Amino acid sequence: MTDHQQPNNSNDKNDKPKQGQPDLTTNNGAPQANNENTLTAGPRGPVVMQDFGFTEKLAHFDRERIPERVVHAKGAGAKGYFELDHDLSAYTSADFLTHPEKKTPMLARFSNVAGESGHADTYRDVRGFALRFYTDEGNFDIVGNNTPVFFMNDPLKFPDFIHSQKRNPSTHERSTDMQWDYFSHSPEATHQVVILMSDRGIPYSYRYMHGYGSHTFSWTNAKGENFWIKYHFKSNQGIKNLTDEEADVMAGKEPDWYIKDLYDAIDHGDYPSWNVYVQIIPYEEGLKYKDDIFDVTKVVSQHDYPLQKIGKFTLNENPVDYFTDVEEAAFSPANIVPGVGLSPDKLLQGRLFAYTDAERYRLGTNYDQIPVNRPKNTVKNYDRDGKMQVTDNGAGAVNYEPNSLGGPVQNPRGTQMTYPVQGEVKAYPQNDDYFSAPRALYQILTPDKKDWLIQDIKDSLGTVKSTDTKIRQTKLFYQVDPDFGTRVAKVLGLSMSDITN
């Protein structure tokens, strides 16, 4: 710049802020003079390093995408409230389940399981059904699905299952060959596979599907009496599903259909709701039940333990910002409150670690300080420091326990249900009856629902290249019910001698 030249700080068309509009600022709060043109050495550049507004903006943009969830990556969320029908203190001491006059704020997130964040909503898949209750004694999460069972009962198999549902490591394509190869080698998955391939494998939208806690959980009342619990959420919109053909059309026409449908319904005041039911199983009866109630590949018969309605939840508020209200939400089955608890279910036990560990990787050490994850009540403990610590970090208070300096102390209200354990430590298979539960399901299907199931299996398993995989899977269906296996063999063009030998 020569002596007679003066710096030109003009913002041209944006010289003066418009009346009533706030100032654009940098992240440190200073006014941003120009958000359209970088600072350059002359009109043709290069860009100068001192343009901190530009480097700050670009650096933030480079980091806008946090890692997506390994599973349940794509979903929709909304806020609402839970209303309790009647006092449940005979079964639980949980505050939000013993005061019917209270409305408990909630967050719900529904999701696909296998697909990535950009995947079409209407792909045949299990749907996640995650609920958070913001109670006065902490956050309580039920992280279930739209099915009452799952593909496995041991967490050691979960990574392999998810790998089989994701992308081929060579071609990077989703592969029905991989999926059915896994299913055909995992007979415990058969119950869930039958549900997945049935008409309910592709819900019309998130509003038109039921939800389940899937696992067996527990309640404990003020007297210390324990009960086993199964959670069920029945859609008040009814059940509506898509055929494969309808789903394919929707995937091309509106790949975000589930997200759009939920948002638009709430936006128009058509608030979706679900009645909340539980199966209550006395403690000793549960341990002696004819089936293992801690095996998530099985259900507990509603004839033996009928559904009991306890309330309703309604979703009436869309996210203001999807990222902060939904994407940063960190659900975990480990989020329990006094009066509600867990069980020895192996898969549930594995999830207690996996969910919180995944959120620390995805969101950071202090993910629970993000507003959507903060409980209503004040958190008081001895955790300190870590990445993204945004509280007062204890404000210099004592950071160890026990202490004589007035720090927070233990409260027996947080005691979890206890149960005896014994036996030799070894790798136990959970059961060897993989077919009675799907048999009961198949036999109650109406003829048209059986036709739908067979056609869906043909459309999926029929595309698999390996004849061995087709035979292996059809043998499993035959063990469920000979009629089932025979019909699948026929549509796949398989010899019955291959199926029955």
C-alpha cells in the first residue's frame, strides 16, 4: 500500500445493517464485517492468513459432521410428554410412575437400524424405538425396537450381525448374500427374521408402528419387592405397512418419508400418541417360567401375563434444531432411575456398555452435558475435566469420596434390584429351542399374511447367489413349520429332498 492509499473497509451493498436485524458475529462475539468476500492481497489474491473470520468459518465447517451412529444412524425425533393412568406404587417406587397428576417430559427417536444417515427410509429393516423420560430423579431411557424380539441373545455376536447388514468390504454394496448367509448360520435369529420378512417389515411410517422394550426389565417397590417387566407401546394411529413395491416407489420419490411424515403431522397439530402397556411378572414366577424370560429371541405369552395399560405418551413438539435436539441425543439402556432396573438378559448387559461407550466416541467424554442429554435434576458427583467440559467443573469443590468436606453422599434410593448368581464361569449357549416361538407366530398368521411373508422371502432370499445359503435357510423355516419350509422351497425352486435331509 502506498502512502496516499487508504484501507477500504467498505462492505459495499452491506455497508449498514438493516433495521431490526441482529449483527452477524464471529464465534468470539465480535461483529463480522464481510461474510461474502475473503481478505486478499489485491483483487486477484492470494488470501491472507489474517482473515480469521474465513479460517474460523471454514474450520468449523470442516468439523460439522460428528461420526454418525454405527447403527440407527438415520432417524426422526420429537418431544412430548407421558401421562400416567394410575399409581403403580404396588410394583415400583419410581417417582414418575407413582404420581398420576404429573406430566413427564419426553424425547422420542425412531430410526432405521442398518442403513447410513442418507439411506432411504423405506428399506426393509427393523426400526429403533427409543424413549427418554426426563423424570425428577434423572433420565430414564427405554431403547427398544418395533419388534418384541431380536436376532440374537448374546452380545458377542452383535458386531458380526451388524457387519452382515452393512456394506460388503470388497464391493461396498449392501448385500442380501451376506445377510442371508448370516441368518442361515444363526438359527436363533429365525423368530426375528420371520417378523422382518412379514408385512410389518416395512411400516408405512414411524407413526404407524408399535414399539417394544424387547428385553425383560425390572421394577422394585418401596417394600423391596421385585417384579420382571416387559414394555409395550401400542400406536393409537393403528398399524399400516408398505409392500416392497410401494416402498421402492417411495424410496425414489421421497427417501426421507418417515422423517417428513412425523414432522408434518406434528407441525399440523396431528399429534401421534402411543398407549403404554406392561407385562408384570412376579419375581419367582419369572425365574420358573416355561421359557427363559431373559432370552430376547423369545416373548413372554400375553395369555400368561396380560398387557396392563399404565398410561400414554404423546409427541407434540418438533425439534427446533435437528442436530442439537435429535442427532446429539445419547440414549442408553443404562439410564435408569430409582424403582426401575435391569435384568440378567445377556444382550441387555452388553448394551449397557456399548451404548455409553459409543456416545463417548461419537460426542465426547462429557456427552451428558449436552442440553438434550441433561437430566432435569442437578447432577452432583466427582467426575471432573475431560473434553468439552462446559459446566463449572465442580467449581473447586472436593473431587474425591469419601470426604469430610461436605461433598455429595450415597443415597439408598439408587439401589438396584439384587438377585443371586452362581455357577461355573464358561461360555454358555443360551438355549437350543430356536423354533417354537417363530412356529407360534407363523401359525397365527392369516392366509393373506402368510402369502405376504412367502413373497417377501422370495423377493429377498431369492436374489441370493448361493444355493447352499438358500437351502440352509429354508431348512430353518422347515423346522419352524413344515408348511412354511415347503412353501419357501417351492417359490425358490429348491428340491424338497435337499430341505428334509
